Amino acid sequence: MLENVPYAEHQGGMRTLTQLQQNRRVIQDFTATTLAGIPGLYARLVYIASLRDLSSGRYEHAGLAALYPEAAIQQALQLCHEQILERILETPLSSQEQDLRACLAGMEGGLSVAVSHWRRNEAYRVLVPEAAPDYLKELFCSNLRAILEILDAERSPARSSA
């Protein structure tokens, strides 16, 4: 079958296949050695978003950089980032609330400080992958605002009964 394919196309197809295999290896390595040790979808989202440089949009991971080409790392981490966001959005809000609560409770200052900071500064906006469609970005941010409102009301019951 390949004998009918021009050499340039054959080589391009082989490069694409090799690149896909390499991206799959990066994803498997990253999920098995890094993400598997992070409990919860929100904590994973926070972690992978922290690997992205906000001025360039490029992901940086020293361990992967020592093993894989830059292009494969960028594509693989972008895909992982998008998939984590999608998994969160597929999760019922009650489960998202529990997961976010655990994530924020583990941050510096604890749950109360993190909830206050995230609500005031909308810090969660940097968690969204750049390539995500606008409607998913808005859905994510809307869900976060609602969950943070619930968590904030729980931490200050006097305000919620007033």
C-alpha cells in the first residue's frame, strides 16, 4: 500500500505517527509519575496550570524536559490540562464542591483564606487551559463562583442568616 504513496507523504505520515506515539509516552509518564500522586481533580488542575508560564502560555516541567522533545511536552501537557478540565465539568457540582473544598483546605492559609482570596481575585481564571472554548471557560468560572459562594457562606454562617 505504501508503494503508491509519494515518499514525502510517507515520511510526513511516519513523523506524525512517531509524534503521536511520543505524545502518548509523555502523557503516560506524566499521569503515572506526577498526576497519580495528586489527590483530586481540582488539585491536579491547579498543579498543571502552575506548570504554564502565564506570559508565554508554555508549559515547563524539568523532569519531562530531560526525557522528551519540547514539542511533545507542550502538546501532551496541553491535552492533559484540557482533559482534566473536561473531567471536572462532567462531575456533578456536589462532587466538585467536595473536591474543591479538599483542594483549597490544603493550600497555604487553609480553606477560609483560599476561598476569600479566590472569590475576591477570581484566581481560578488562570486554571483554564488557553485553548479551551469560551463556553467551557464560562461554565467552569460560573461553577467555581457558585461553589465558592457556598463555601464562603459555610465559613461565615452569621452573614448567611442575616
